[in-house]
Amino acid sequence: MSQATLYVLAAAAIIGAGVHGLLTAAHLMRKLLCLNLLGGGVFLLLVALAGRSGEAPDPVPQALVLTGIVVAVSMTAFALGLLDRLARVAGDTRLDVDDDDD
């Protein structure tokens, strides 16, 4: 098994864990962490696909990953600020499903 195949499989596992967490988590902080995990998996996949056998890696996907990391950090900081405001106003940051006993 080549190193690139191992990276692609690891990226697929990380992306899968992130998607699973986004779909199942009720707490918004956990959803934010899963979104960051999903982004990390995509970044790993881009870097793995940028490599060429025996040649220098393609610099364009590496630049995209670097830019994506900066955007992800900014988005995370903004989302944490929104979560803090929501926690202060509403008192809770969970997404509750309708709790009716119908």
C-alpha cells in the first residue's frame, strides 16, 4: 500500500467521522468541532492528491489548503463568538428536537 493511498484512506475516514458528527450531534459546539474535522479531512485529501510520483508536488492544491486553513480558523472564531452570544441570550446551545408528547 503506497503512502498516497494511506493518506486518501485516512482522509476518507476523517471526512466520514465529520459527516457522522454533523448529522448526529445536537450540541452546536460539537457540530462546530465536527465541521472542523470535516475540513481537516478535506485538506488532507487535497494534499494527498497534490503529490506526484517521483516529481515535485503540485503547489496549487498546497496553496488552496493554506488559504483554507486561514479561512477555517476565521470561521471557527466567528462561530465561537456566535455560540457565546447564543449561550448568553438563550442559556443553552443545543438544538432540541420537538419535545411534544404527541
